[in-house]
Amino acid sequence: MDGRDEKELEGVTLLGDQGVKYNYDYDPEVLECFMNKHSENDYFVKFNCPEFTSLCPKTGQPDFATIYISYVPDETLVESKSLKLYLLSFRNHGDFHEDCINIIMKDLIKLMNPKYIEVWGKFTPRGGISIDPYCNYGKEGTKWEKTAEKRLMWHDMYPETIDNR
């Protein structure tokens, strides 16, 4: 099967739209998905988002991070332009780093119901300390449920060397 037909692209409205309005207030409704033509395969999709920003809920100061999203899709995949717009919608959102990462994961689970997903935020230091929250999820009753548990337990056993973000 070559390419995608119109039925497979139902619900994808933002891709190719030059008139998209940018929303800087948290908006999970902007997320869109499309059919996974290879749902019988287990494979990872990874997004690296180096320009994520949100606001500290206490001071209103901006927080900057690289967000890593890796998932094993089931029946649908997230459309990347909608994901970019969604992540941009955190620009004026005031929440702690840990909250942002968990919200992103839960919104993507709600959208796609993936077999497995993990979200890792590597925030730049403020006040001399960086915070790097990580969360994951594996679909209940599948091998991915055990994978999530194992990856969480072993997630940071070999921490990276951080020179200067």
C-alpha cells in the first residue's frame, strides 16, 4: 500500500495549514492522531523537543527544557505538527517541572492509548540546580506494563555527565 488515503488521514487538520493560530495557553485539544499502518509491529517513535518552555507557578519565571517523548504506538500515532503546537501551549502554563512531564504523558495516553510511553524533561538550571523528571506507562496486561516497571526502576542507574546545558 503506497501513501495514505483520505480515510487514514481523517482528523489530521493542522498539517499543511498555513493559517494555524498559535496558542500560548495550555491546550490539549490541539493534539491530533492518525492511523498506525503497522500496529502489528512493536517499534519506538521518539520526539526530541529542545525548545520547551513553561512558567514557574510561584515566581512566573520561564523554565526551559528539552523534552524527550518515546512511545510504542498501538492503533494510532500522534501527528507531529499538533504535538509541536501542543508543547508550545505550555508557554504561559504555570506548573512545576514534574507536573508538566506527567501532564504531557497523560494527554498523549488519552489521545493515542499507546502500548508504551515515556516522557523525560531535562530542564536547564535555575538557582544552580536542574530538575530532570521522568515518567512512563505500559499498557496494562501486556508485556509493556512490565517493561514500564523495569525501565522506571533502572531509569537513572547510570546517570549522564552534565557539563553545561
